[in-house]
Amino acid sequence: MRSLVIAFAAVVGLGVAAAPASAAGSNQFRLSAGSVVGYGMYENMMSIPERPVPPFRITGTMAGRSLFRCAVIQVGQSGPADGLEWRTFGKHCGPGRSSFRVQASYMFRGVKPPVRLCAGVTPAQAERGRQCDLYRPSAD
């Protein structure tokens, strides 16, 4: 019985890791990189003139299965000369879950910032962005 449960968990785990980035509605996302899955919500925020805030809040959870893998969740921002730079706002290593939350602003030309989940053996390696899954929010 135990081997059947382990086999079922392995099949379910492979299905989760192989799933591409998707939007389950206009503001929810699910990303997968290596053995870590990240899912969350991309929300529009309201601001008052006296206390302005960035227009977007991104919140969610990263869940890992491997003892020796790490992941980072990053948000895109405008860089010099209209380039794209990635800012890390959440890190996760090993099995278990980590939550993340960040506020972001529009990029150049009014583009909503993308979110990506990158995997590596260490957080520094994951930040290099070689094994990533990307979510681009839909334009309104």
C-alpha cells in the first residue's frame, strides 16, 4: 500500500512540475520551475492622492518538494534605456512553503510588470534566471 501511495505522489508531483505558466482568470497565476511551484494573485490597488501607493500588489505562495533546490520569485521593472530588470522579492529553499508579497508599478509605456519563478541549487543561482517560468498579466 505504501508503494502505491508513493507512486501516486510521484505521478501527481510530476504533473505539477510540468505544468506551464497559466492564468486561472485575469489575476491569478501558477508558475513552475524545477521542483518549486509558485501560485498567487496579481491585484490592482486603489490609491488616494494624499498617500499614493504603487498600482499593483502581487501575493502568493511558493511550495517546494526537493531538499536540495531553491527558487526565487521576481518582478520585472524598467531598467536603463527601456531595458527589463528583475527584482527578487521572495526566496524559498527545500521542502515546504514560503509566502511572498510585493507592490509594483507600471513599466515603461504603461506595461504591467511580469512575474517569474526561477529555480537553482542556491538562491544566487536561481536569480541568474536560467531555469524560469514567466507570467505576463493581460493588458487591459
